[in-house]
Amino acid sequence: MTDLPVDVLAEYRMEIAAEFEAYFSSITEHIACLDEERARVLHEARAATEAYARLISTIPAGKDLP
């Protein structure tokens, strides 16, 4: 993109800036979505771990577990 003549870059400066802004906005939204999903999965994993721990505590100690 920098190989373009300066006058062309100057003429399309606003369009180029808008494209980059849209790209970074989209990336920010995507990362926020990934962060939300990560938090949800971690919460789910904690709940599963707690459920497993409760289950294990109800099984007599003489039983072998995998």
C-alpha cells in the first residue's frame, strides 16, 4: 500500500483510515466474544470439577477410580 504515489494515498486517506478502523473494531468485537466464551467455559469447567469432587467424596474409599 505504501508503494502508491503520495497524492493517491492523500486522496484516499479517509477511505483507508475507515477500512482500518472497521478492521480494528471487528477484531476488538471478536476478541471480546472469545473472552466471554472463555469465561463461560471456565465457569462450566469449575462447576463440573465441583460436581466430580462431590461424586468422588460419596464413593467409598475402597473403590478404585480411573
